[in-house]
Amino acid sequence: MIKKITQKHGMGCGVACVAAASGINYDDAIKLFSKPQNAWSKGYMCRDLVNALKKCKKNYQYKYLKNKRDPILKIPGTIVFTRFSKAYPHGHYLIKTSKGWMNPWINFPEITPAKSGITKRLPASPSYAIFEVG
């Protein structure tokens, strides 16, 4: 079961999704990234999440989504990166659960405290999917 994980840094949504997929907490997940400081400033590319998940013995890969109704989006554990939007101007990572999408900063743009939650729909169109294989 995928738990809600709240991001602790402005660009830490990918870290929170890795934590949720791996069943660990945010503080342990950020240690899996080669550049943890990016959670404050730049954020992460899909390959960074795949590499972090690999350290937890999770075999994930990513792909560009040509169709926003791709069947991979229905599988719990799939992480999605959304297109840049008014809601999330730098894009945003969310992870699919059995109840919807776990959003690590559901009350954005409120700065503090950030809150995580489950939403039925993505806040913007998906552009990349990071999904478990094998």
C-alpha cells in the first residue's frame, strides 16, 4: 500500500514519490539521490528517480507519454511527471495509488505547511511515466 508522503522542499515532489514507491520516509529517500540539494532548487529528471529507486531494489524505467490515456497510468506505483501548468508551473510528480493520485503537495501554492493528499485526477496533463518493470 502506498502511503501519503509530504515533500519537505520546494522541488522535492520526486523525492516524496520515491519514498512512497519504496515504502520509506522522505528523509531516507533524499539520501538516495546523487544531488540531494536539487530538492531545494532544480528538482529532478525522471532518470534521477529511476536511479534512486534502483538503490531500493526497485526496477523502474520511464517513457514519454504520447497518449494521456496510456494504460500505464492505471497501475498503482506508477509515478507521473505533469506538464508545466498554471497549477504547477515547474511540473509536478505524483504517484498512482489504489484510491487515486498521491500528491506530495496538494495545497500548493500555500508555502507552509505543505500537505499531501489523494486526488482523483491529475492536476495537469501527464508528460512522463516512471513505472515498475519485471
